[in-house]
Amino acid sequence: MYAPVSWIREFLDADIDAKDVADRLTTAGVEVEGLRFVGLADPRVVAGRVLTLQPHPKDQGLLLVEVDVGGDAPIKVVSRAPNLAGAEGRMVAVALDGATIFSAKPGQTLDEVKAGMSHGAWSDGALVSPREIGLGQDHNGVAFLRDVAPGQPLGEALGADGGEVVLDIAILPNIARCLGVAGVAREVAAVLGADIAPLPPLTRPGKLERVSAVGLTPTLCRRFSTALLKGVQVGPSPSDVEHRLRLCGVEPINNVVDASNYVMLELGQPTHAYDADALDTLNLEVRLAHAGETLVTLTHDHQESRVLPAGSVVVSAAGAPVALAGIVGGQATAIRPSTRQVLIEAATFAPIAIRRSQALTKQHTHASTRFTRGVDPALTTLALDRIVTLIQRTSPDATLEWIHDASLGDEDVIRVLSFTMADIDASIGARIPIDECRGILERLGLSCQIASDQQTLTV
């Protein structure tokens, strides 16, 4: 799980030092495998002075550029940047070997620059555009700089606001709560002793209708919520949404699919968007696949026709499968540029059922990773509300018709646990004052009460 520090900061009233937070989280049991410094935040993105420009011997569109980056000898870089003519003596942005930059290649989100042979010539790094280091969206050529010295890290010279530091968190089975940035932020609040902003309430409660749905059972799906949007204009997402998706390793597609992915990364609740006009009915059903049923699934621009194994879980419309539940949607109902009505699904599929579907279909996705570990059933309508808000940023004429919510009725059940400080001592081998223990749990989003004996805590 990639969690950008800038995104975590939105939930906290505290300054965050990425290295300190990584160490504290790991000590507390949330293993941070590493820190990714991207763009301006990477110290290997530096200023360089162009010394010479020579044509590439094998490719007229390439240049061999000699650059002073403050070392004992200049480096050599192969570049196709179209704005380098006459650039001798000018300062440019250089990504050295090992630097991580924002990718401008289709289907990729981040690039690690590596020294090596490029088109038959050695290249020690790359000359990079403003977009590749987080200085805007310009990718028409190399970034030219002023008031910098050769070899100076650009994060130091320009400020690292355009760069990003990303926590790379190992998601073990017992910390599924960290499969969303909001969950990571709660953990950070707990280890820092900081206050955390609560998740926003529903902004459209008048649109919520309780309904019944076919297929809700504890073994398949506990809650199934849908929202219908009309008048949607499909197009690119806002740049800040695309930026965060790329930081988390997700390639932007369009404003509808991106909103779904963004909220999954934010809350940990996977959702799926259908072209409503391609559905034979808006009343979807959760069930097991019948023998011999097929579904053409779609992942980005790749589609695959598959025979659905008996025992896998599907979402169906008018009897026909339209999605492999909790894993991947179908090609026939995918969002297209011509889509105008969108049905968004947010469900709480049973972990064991999705785990079985994964094994039978050998299909693993960001969504199934979350469902197999367990998703909070209280999140579905909040996730739909957030997605609608995001879509309306770029499609302001889109109107929410309704949010339909079907459940087994246990999503709001409050489970109560009481324990003593002696229980805590015996479990973790450390004596924690009861007030401190309550503070930690409250920062994790739990409601706590200390009993009159001052030794028992009810959560």
C-alpha cells in the first residue's frame, strides 16, 4: 500500500516527518517497508549546467548532452528534449541514476531512472521535464532553471512542494484497516498523539433509500449499495486526482473510473462503475456463477473472455453476469466516452467468498486485495457520496438520482469490548497508563470509557 505523506497530512493537525513516522509506525506494528522520494523530493533530482550538445550518431532525433552536476567530471545524458537547441550554459533539471520521477509514458505512473546504454550510447541519467518532477503539467521539453548551482538538489533549491514522499506499507492480514489512506492517517495520529479529522458525513442524506436486494447473505455479501448518476460527461480527472492516483501506482483512466479508484485508496472501500444504459436492469443481484457462464472482463485496454468457475461470485443483471464480484467488471458495461448514465456499486462482499473467487479465477486486483481482508460495512454509502462529489468536479451537470442501500442490518451494530490494564500488561508486556491507552484508542477512531475502578476500559 502506497500512502503519500501529503495525503495523510489532510487528515491530521500535525507536522509530519516522513522518516520519523515510518520508524514509529513500524515500531507500533504497521510495517513501513520503505520511503519513496518522488520528483523534487528525491535528492537525486539535481540542477545541471549544459556544457555541450552533440548529435547522436545513430538517431537524428537524439542529442548527446554533457552536463556539469557538481562532480569531479561532467556526466553524459542522451536526450530527445525538443527545446535544447542553443541551451549550452543553461541550467536544467537532471535525474541521476536511481531517482524516481513521475512517468509520462502511457500505462506507467512512476519511473526509476537508471544509468545505462540508450540507443547505442551511454547515459548517466535523464534530463527531465517540469511534469516529471512535479512542477506542473508541462512535458514539452526539459525544465530550465535559474538561481541554482550545479549538483544542487532541486528540493533544496526550489522547495519540495512539487515532489512527494510516499510510505510503502506492508499490509499484513491483521492490518487491513491500513488499505486506505484514512486508515493509515489514524495510525499516524495514534503514534504521534495528534488529533485526526473525522470522515465527512453524507452530504446528500435525502437521496438515500433503504431497499431490498437479492443475494444478501453472510456468506456472499452483507451490504450492497448503488447510486445512479445522470447527465455525466466522461473526460479527464482533475490534475490533483490524477497526481495522487499515480503516486499510489494507479494509472488514471477517466473521471468516473478515477473517482472510484481514488475513493478506494482514500477509504479502503472498493467500488465499481457501470454504464447504466448498458444494463438490462438497475436491480443487480449477487449470486454464485452457474456452470458454463461466461463473462468478458476488462482491465484498462485489455479484455479477456473467461468461463466463470462454479463457486465464483458474480454480480448479475437480469440473470446475466456483469461483473466478477469484488474483483473486476465486465467489458459490456464498462464506462466509455459516450456514457451518460452511471450506476456505481459499493458492496461488502464476504472475504472467504472473494478469496475463493480469486483462487478459482487466478485474478487479483486492488479491489480483491481489500475484500479478502475484510472491508468495514459502514463505508458503502459514504464511498458513493464521495465518488459523486468527485465526478461532479469535472461534470457539474451530473445529477444524483438516488442512493439505494440494501443490507443485512448489522452494519451499524456497535460491538463492545471491556478489558483491564492487567489484560494489556499480560498481552504486550508493557504497562500503559489507562488515560494514555484511552487516548491512543480514541485517535484510532474508537469510543472509550474508563470504569469507576480506574482499571477497566470499555471500547
